[in-house]
Amino acid sequence: MPGEAAPARTPERQAFYDRIAPLNLAPLWERLHSLVTPEPVTQCQPHIWHYADVRPHLLQSGGLITAMEATRRVLMLENPGYPGEATITGSLFAGLQLIMPGEVAPAHRHTQSALRFIIEGRGAYTSVDGERTTMQPGDFVITPSWTWHDHGNETSEPMVWLDGLDIQIVRLLGASFAEPGANNVQAVARSEGDSFARYGQNLLPVDWKPAVKTSPVFNYPYARSREALVAMDRGGPPEAYHGHKLRYVNPASGQSAMPTIGTFIQLLPAGFASQPYRATDGTVFVCVEGGGETRVGDTVMQWLPRDIFVVPGWAQHTHHASRESVLFSFSDRPVQEALGLWREARGNV
Ligand code: 1HN
């Protein structure tokens, strides 16, 4: 067990540290207590972005730069505890992407995996390795690692979605690769709905073997997720800590739909108040429907549809739904689970 604090820094010791510093040597005993903490210590702060506050600025960015010039016109949601670090939890990236009518966000690929959660507008498409999917509010759409992707809005309304990426995880591991496409818009190679038909119906092509860890289903439509939650609610009482909560899975493995980002959707019945809960994965929530509040210590975050909020890892929290509410969420839980690190605590412990 590390001690409570670093040993005293005497002048003699300091002189020694100064002598070894040019050799790129440093004493562990000065740092041990802050490196190996008895419980998680994070810079991540609870924070909420109200969509009504963000939206006017996001739309202004539409007049400032084109999606083509920006490559991706995204306003990053930066955690106030990590200023300038392009992260919302410490391990994950989140941003709001705007694509205006008639625009194209040009094709590229990278080793970072991305999720899209559709916030506003309906009918723009994203294309993943030659297959397009049309996006509707509440849909959860995946861009797997190293797949070509471009987006286009052929509707007459702006389209906004939340991007979630494993940027900081890939950076930590030194595994970032990226390249632009030969063309801005990928050629369509398969008809729309092909992946959903093959992989999204509790059926799999008879001779198919998964080549990658990411789910072959790349659009999980909100209509289906919602139907499942509503049926669960009709079927019985909510679970005390999460209400009715489901995780999105890769149907070929039963594992999380994305290898590095866990994604979840939950229904909180009107008046439901969850019991205190915490887990080591800092989590980003989006209110899809309803309204309520989430408490983290002394911080109260009141949410309405399209609001986005973050609960730091290991921070005890409770949700209260004033109306029947649906929350989408994502975290690095699958990474922690794969490494045997994920922990949760239920109740006031
Ligand atoms: C990216 O490629 C997209 O493809 C969105 O839509 C957000 C944030 C950081 C780095 C790459 C996209 C991104 C991103």
C-alpha cells in the first residue's frame, strides 16, 4: 500500500533529485501516492450541455466554414476539467456535427472508431465501406475502425448528430492511422439496408465468419430500441439502479457493438428515482425523450431532450425522471472489462 503522502523533501534529498534529473531519472517515492491512488482520481467534472444554448452557435458555424473545408464541422464538447484536451471523459471524445443541406463531408478512414447518435434532422446519410444508411433522430450508427466513411445531406434541413470517438484511447496506445479517400463521395457498392437484413434480424449468413470485433449492424434504429424499452416497461417494474436499461450488442458475439465504446439505452418511467450507483467508466448521456435530473454529489444537472451530460467515473449519482424518459449513453466500459478493470458499486458504499 502506498503511504498517505510523499516523504518530506529535505534540502539534501532535493539536491539529489536535481543531480539525477539531467540523467532522466526521478524518485518514485515523490510520486507514488498520486500515481497509485486508493480509489479512482479523475479531472473529469460532471457537466451538462443544454442543446438550446449550443444550437445557435452550432448553426452559426454553418455560415463560417463548409463541411468540405472543415472535413468535419464539429463543435467539440470539452470537459471543463480537461480544457483544450478534446475530451469529454478523459478517455473519449464527443462533439456535435452539423451538415447543412446539399453538403458532403468527404470520405476518409482512420483507426479511431466513431459512433453517431442522431440529434436533429432526418434523412441525411452516412456511407460506410460502400453502404449508405439514412439517419433518423435517436438512431445509433457505427463507423468501425479503418472503414471508409463520408456523410451527405440531400434534405432541405440542417442535420446534427453527436459524435463519440475513442480518440484518447487510440492516442494512449499510439495506434492512430488515417487517410483521405480518393473521391469525396464513395461509390455505392451495396443497397441500403443490406447489412441490417443480413445481420440485424437475429439471423446471420450461413457461412459468415466475423473478420473484425465491431458489429456488422451499423445502424440500430431508434424505433426498434424504443419498442423494446416500452415492452419491458409494460412487462414489469424497473430495475432499482438503471430503470429499464439495455446495452447495444454485436449480434455475432454478444459483446458490445463497438470494441472500445459501450453504448446503452434506458427508459426511466415517470416519477422513477434511481438508487445511488457508481462505476469506473465515465459516461456520456443524451436525453432522447422526457425530462428529469441527474445528481452527482452537489451538482444537479437538469435535462431535456437533446441535452448532453457527463457523469465522471466512480462518481456516485442518481437519476430522477419527472416524465417518462429515454437516455442514450456511452462509455469506455468494454475496454475496462477486457482488461479486468471495470468495477461498480450499488447503493451508498
Ligand atoms: C471524424 O472523422 C468524424 O468522420 C467525426 O464524421 C468526428 C472527431 C475527431 C476525429 C475524427 C467523422 C471526429 C472525427
